[in-house]
Amino acid sequence: MRMDAVSKKTVGKIEKLAESVLRAVKGGGNPFVEIPVRSLANVRFNEKKRVVELGNQRQKRYFFNVAMAKKFMQTFLVSDACKELIESGKTTSIRDLYYITKHTIGDSKQNTFEEQDESDPIIEDIEVALDTLREELHLFASRKGTMVGPITIRDSGDTIDLRRMGSGGWGVPSIVEENVIQFGRHEARYVLLVEKDAVWSRFNEDKFWKRQNAIIIHGGGQPPRGVRRMVQRLHRELGLPVYVLVDNDPWGFYIYSVVKQGSINLAFESMRMAVPDARFIGLSSFDKVTYRLPSNVAIKMDDGDVARAKQMLAYPWFQAKQWQAEIQEMVRSGVKYELEALSRRGISFITEEYLPTKLKEKDWIA
Amino acid sequence: MAAKAAKADRGTRQLELVALANPPPEPEPAAEPRKPKRRATAEEMASRQREISISEFFTKNRHLLGFDNPSKALLTTIKEAVDNSLDACEEAGILPEITIEVRDLGFEGSGELTKGEGRFVVAVEDNGPGIVKAQAPKIFGKLLYGSKFHRLKQSRGQQGIGISAAAMYGQLTTGQPIRVVSRTGKGKPTHSFDIQIDTRKNAPVVNRDETLDDWHQEHGTRVELEIVANWQSGQKFVNRYVEHTALANPHCTVHYLRPKQARLSFPRATGELPKEALEIRPHPHGVELGALMTMAGDSKSRDVRGFLQSSFSRVSAQVAGEIVKNAGLKDRLRPRDIAGDRDLAEKLHKGIQATKIMAPPTNCLSPIGDALMRRGLVSFLSVIETDGPDGEDGQLDLDQVAKKKTRGKGKAAPVPEPAPADAEAEEGVEKIKGHDYFIATVTRPPRVYRGNPFQVEVGLAFGGSWPADKPVELFRFANRVPLLFQRSACGITDAVVKTDWRNYLLSQPKGSLPVGPMALLVHIASVWVPFTSESKEAVAHYPEIIREIQLAAQECGRKLAAHIRKRQHADYQSQRRSIFELYIHEVAEAIGKIVGRSPDPIRREFMKVAEKVTEADLESQDAKLEEAAEKTAKRPRRSEEDE
Ligand SMILES: Nc1ncnc2c1ncn2[C@@H]1O[C@H](COP(=O)(O)OP(=O)(O)O)[C@@H](O)[C@H]1O
Ligand SMILES: [Mg+2]
């Protein structure tokens, strides 16, 4: 099968990596793979672009080092498997890749990988080390996002009308690049990203998208890459504003920040996924008063929540006055709210009252 | 001594318990005080008073001499005969070849090994100088008759009580006399006797006295005793004694014949006789008051100064003068006066203690020596049948013999993987029966306790097939004689337990022997070994002796620690190398596929680097180990002092 230019380039990068190792060994040296560090210490907030970016700290993964040898080996097992995937024109899940590369080493009792938790970070290592995208390696994560709205799309050549998705919605694939997904006719005015499946179902059943001409999409908690990339494309290519609706707790705030400027772990992909203009529409720490939420639907924050909230106070992207007030209010009150708490005011309160009011009053944080 | 105090304590507590269990009877109603009636007159009592012969005493107190039970008696009998053979050969300057034979009379009659107690014949034969005809009856038929008691010289026998006591035991239990064959040299007649002891008179009775036409030994002695013994439970201790005797006497060849088993031989590890032990005169500082009076009585000197000079070592005319002055005695005082006057003797005794006298000569001792101790250990490990300690607590304890059931041979605990074949042989490591043993030895310079020169040696064998999770096996020796009884009462054990072996990378429960795959040999050589009892089973707790043993143990321990570190290092090396080897295969395969080449040359390139890298890496690892070891060494040591 003939490879496209992108695939050729990716395979070339893998081969170059392997050859550099061979050269090092021939010269009697300790071979290594250089991998940009993916931790908070090597992440910085680009004020101008308003995204989280990877710094230039790199870490050498040596083979002749008892602590690194196994990871070094794993790096090449995964690289080899990816090369084969690309050359055969197949794409597979990272779970699948785990099974492809897992086997027992020699006559030992050791496996190349014991858990998928071991192979997933290796994939990310290769992405950053080779400066490639996961898609380019022909891999995708498990999909968990769903979308519905007044828009027609083409997915791998099939035309799909997202106005006719029934109660289940359309599953957002992990690879939503232009060569796979193209946008067709649409009447959408904005995109609403909600944190959870259950809340999304409420919006779908209430035909909120129809009433409001909105695309509603959820990412099952922290949205996967496909969902984030999709939101970015809708925002950039169709010029739609993005609203984010999450629980009122530190985790919810973090999800919003990831959508907005990227995550620490995938900082290298921020440019492709972040939506710096995304607006936080709720649940605000002050909504409990505005929308008269009874205190018995509140959940007490535990020590972990408080610590996390305090940590977030220091994040450079939460330095705006409004964000400081949000977080401080949460810490002060010592309680958090789930979106479902709004159902206390009526099952469709969230779709009929809460969100329309918020939008009308422009009660969001940009 | 704390341990003794505790024991005494337990004693009284037991008494108290008994008292509680049997409450005193209710006091009887107070009766009219009566004058007690005389029961016997002095004359009547006098009619029952008579001399107790030493033989009679022995009959009632045989445990004092090591004949408490049939298992122990078997060993003691063999031991007394073998000790004598070795002593005699050494004194005569003959390389000993000794045959030890145990015959089961029950087995010879019925074809079945005797279970438990039964009749046995013990025979010990040597190629020593032989015994002159006139002496034989007294040697074998009279207790407290010997050549070694009156001299200060390193030897195995001491009191002249050994072989005749065994003869008496045989006579008491089987009624059979001791049978002796002896010849003093080529062209000399071979005499054969049956000798019994008149226990009342402690005098020999010769039942048979023949001259043999022919004997296969040019010179030598054979003794044969029929005794009641327990081979079933006692044999493993005899085995151990024979093995250990060969270990401590590497110049000796031992043949060992047992019922229904193949002959076992320990060939000598050296053709060199041990350095001759020299006789010395007692040192004044070691003499006790009573002995001083006896010696004075025996002296033929005209005055005290002459007596001191001729009877003691290190007493010059000047020193003798000083002693007499310090004692406040008259110069012209005769030894006879001292022998008869306790006050005068005490003055002299104090005078001696108050005078500075040069330490006794120490060149009179004959240690085994480092090189021979090592060779002894090697040949011992090559011949022994046991795979290591087989007692429950890892120690052979003969005192426990009655309590222990006969058990199969102790299975050795898993041993550490043998080092890879290409590993360089480490200094001190010997390969024996396919196992690697590290052997270290230390011989201390001679020292003095209470005027008696003594010398301590320690040897250890580490690793091999010894179990790693059991207490180390402690082999105690005094004048080359294995001590198999009363381990916990022995000063040697005490010294080893008080040594902090954790400094040397062994684990050690509080107040116990260290734990590890190790045999520890401790030998004390002295002109007079201070035993705790006549049966010569345990060494007394003299602080000077304990200290010397500890110093020797520490010195050996330091060598051991260096070895253990080296081995840890080697383990680490092979461990990390195997990690890399494991992964190299995978990496070569993957990279080979990526670049489209065969994985084999890639693997070889990796292996080449692996060797180089591990070496360099190991150096830093080694430095770390070294550092850690230094830290342990800096830890306050429980008992190690600098010399
Ligand atoms: N096998 C032997 N060869 C030569 N002399 C012997 C032998 N056995 C014993 N003797 C002599 O008999 C003496 C008495 O022996 P023993 O009763 O064991 O007392 P001890 O060994 O304590 O002196 C020894 O001192 C030694 O002179
Ligand atoms: Mg003797």
C-alpha cells in the first residue's frame, strides 16, 4: 500500500530514532532516547497565545541504566508496532496496541508490559520525542464523547445529519482531522460542552439544541483528544463561540481550563486543541445564591478538594480576578455542587431556566 | 557472671515452688520439750568410717567424668583413648595414624543393629611409642595415674584419669577387663594384657599377660573395651568427634570403622608434626596457696629463695630476693618451714603477688597455625558426611541427646546461586564438593591467664552448603580436643555470643550466636586449660581468655565482612547484567525490524557495550557499598576494643 506524505514522514522519524541508537552502540556509548519532560515543572503558560506550552527541558532515557532499561525497550517495541501500523495503513486503539506489544520476555517470568498503564505513557513519550500526533502514529484512544446539533458532517465519506441522532447522539471519533471529518450545512449559533453524559442526555431529550440552535457535546469527564480537537475545529472553522458547563468543584474548573488552554500532560498538543476563547458558563460558586440552591444538595469538600483548589489559585491561567473570586468562594464555603443539583429546582430547570438566563445575562467568565 | 546468677536464681525459685506445692504440715500441738535421745556413739560411728577409694567414688559419680549415660559414655571412651594416642605420638615425634573401631555385639550375634542400649566393643589403635610392660597395669588399672598431671605442658590429657576411667566404666557395665596390646619398637616383644581394677583399693589386677608372636604394628598401642553403649543415639556425636578431631589435627590420619557401614578415612592434610609443646615450670602469679605449700614441701632447696628460683619460671635471684623482701620473711627461712606454716605461706603468697615478675615464656605452646587450620577445614569439609548442622537449633548438643529423637539428616537450606563459572576465584575461597567456601583464619599471639600461657585461634568457613537461616555451627577445641558438651556453659560460646557479628554483616539475635551459613572454629591451646569440670567439657570464663577469643573472632569477622561485600558486589553484577541481557534481545529485535536488518549483529553490539558499561557503573556502585560498610563499621561496637 502506498503511504501518504504524512505517513512517510512519521516512518522516517521512527527509523531515524532507531538509527541514532545503533550509532551510539557501535561507538561503544550508552544509547538513549531524548524525551521532552511532560510534567508541571516543564510546562509554562504562554500569555500571548493564552495556551499551556511545553518548555524545553528534555530527559535522556538510557538503555544501560537499571531504572530506565525497561522503558527504553518498551519505547522501541511501541515504535516498531506503530511503524507496522502505518505501513499497513491500519489504525488501532491504544488498548489494542498494548496487546500487540505485550509478550513474555525470553524464558523469564517478565512481560514486556504488565498493564496498559505502562504502555499509554510510552505512546505519549513517542509522540513528544518524534514531534508527531497520535493520529499520525495510527493510534486512537477509546472514544467517549457524544455530539448532537443542527449540523451535517461527513465522516470517512459517510454523510451524517446530527439533527437525527435520536437519544444516543453521534460518537465523536478520536481522530477528527480534516481528512476524516468534514463539516457540511449547519444552523448552529454556538457550541455547548457539558462535563457529563447524564447532563448531556437531559439537554438532548429536551431538544435544547433545536430550541437554541446549539451543538451540544460531552466528553465524559475530562474530554478526550477527539472531543477537544472537534470543539477547536467548530470554534475556528465555523466561528462558533464555545461555552463550557461543568460541576462546581476543582475538577470541573480544571476541565474548563484544559479545554481553554490545554493540559499539562498534553501541553505539546495545546496548539491543536486549546480554545483560549472558551467561556465558563457554570456552575459558578455564586450560583448557589443566585439560583437559590438549597444547602442540602451541597457536597462537603474533602481535604483533597481543598488542597487542589488552593493549588489552582496559583495557576497562571487562573490569575484573573473573577477566577480568584470563584475559587476563593469555593474554598470559603467548603462545599461543592454537581450540575445535577439544579434538578432540585425542577428536572428541566437547567435547560429551560438556568442556561438561557445565564446566556441572556452574559453571566460567564471568558 | 550474670548467667550463673540467673541459674542460681532459678534454683531457689524452684525450691520455693516445691515449698508451695507441699505446704508445711500443720504445726503439731506444742508438746512438752523432750531431751533428744542419743542415736549413736562416736565409737559406733567410727566403725563405719573408712577410706573411700577413688574408684568407689567414681562408681557413684561417673557423670563427673563424662559417663552419665550410654550414649555419652560411648563417646567419652573413644575420646579418652584417642586423646592418649595423639598425645603419645606427639610427644614421641611420630606422625599418628589412628584406627577407631566400634563393634555392635548385638549385630554380630543376630544380624540386626542394636536399638538403644546394648553391648559394644570400642577399639582404638595407634602407631605411637607403645607402653613399657611394667607401666601398663597401672595406666589402665589405676585411676589418677599418669604422666601429664605433674607437668605444665600443652597436652590433651591432664589428670591421669582418662583411660582408666573408661576401663572402669566397661568393667562396671559389662564385667569385662580392658584388653591392651602394645609394642615399643622393632625387635621388641608385643605384650597383650587383660587388666581389671580392684575398685576398693584402686589397684590393677592383671587377668592375662601374654606375649604375641606377631603384630602388624612396629610400635604402637591398641586398647579394646567392652562397654554398654547406645550407638543408635550416640553415633552422630561420635561421628562429629571423629570429624572434628581430624579437623584440629591435620597431621593425623584417622580410619573410622562402624557397624554395617563402609570404612571412613580422613587422610592427613600435612606431613608435618605440630611444633613440639614444651614443658614449663609454673609461673609464680598463677600459684594458689595450697599448691605453694605442697611445692615448698617437695622442694629440695635450702632456702626460700632457692625454692622460688628452682620451682618457678621467671624467678631470678634478684626477683626471688624481692619476693622475700615484699613478703617480709627472713632470708634464711627454709622451704620446709613454709610447707608447715600457713601464716608464713600466706605471707609468701602475698609477697609473690606484690612483686612484678616477667610474664611466663609462651613459646611452649603448639597452636594449629593459620595454614594448617585452613587445610584442616578444607579436608574436613571434603570428608564430612553431614550437609551442615542437623540439630533443631542448628547445633549438636550432646547434653540434649536423651531428649532428641533420632531424625533424618538435616536438609540444607537453599544455598545462594553459585557464582558464574567465569568469575575469578576470590582469595580465601575454596571449592569443595562443588560448593564455594570462604575460609579465614586468625592465630593470636600467646597471652597469659593466672600465670598460665595460652593461645587462641579462630577459623571460619562461610558459604557452601551450610544453611543460611540457622545459627552458625560453633566448633570448640581445647588443646586440639573437640569439646562437644555443655556448649552454653562454655567461655568460648560466651565470647562468640558477646561479639557483635552484625558488624561483619551477619545477623545476630540478641544474646545468641550469629545466624548464617558458617562454621566457626575456636581453639584454645594452653599448658593448663581451665575446664569447668573434670570431664573437660567447657572452658571456664577467664576474662583474659574471653577477650582473646573476641579479638580473634573480630579479626576473622573483618575478613568475612570483606568477603560478603565482595560477594554482594558479584551478585549485583550478575543481576544487573542479566537485566540488560533480558532486554537486549527485545531491543535488538525491535530495532532490527525498524531499520530492516538482522537482529543478531545488533544484539552483539549491545552485549559488547553491556560489559563495558556494567564495569564502569559497578565502580560507583562499589563505592556506595563501601560507604555503607564504613557506616556500619562506625556504629558503636558492642565489645570491640582496640588492642
Ligand atoms: N596409647 C598410648 N600410648 C602411649 N602412652 C599412653 C597411651 N595411653 C596412655 N598412655 C600413658 O598413660 C598415661 C595415663 O593416661 P590417662 O589415664 O588417659 O591420663 P592422662 O592422659 O590424663 O595423663 C598417659 O599419661 C600416658 O603416659
Ligand atoms: Mg588421657
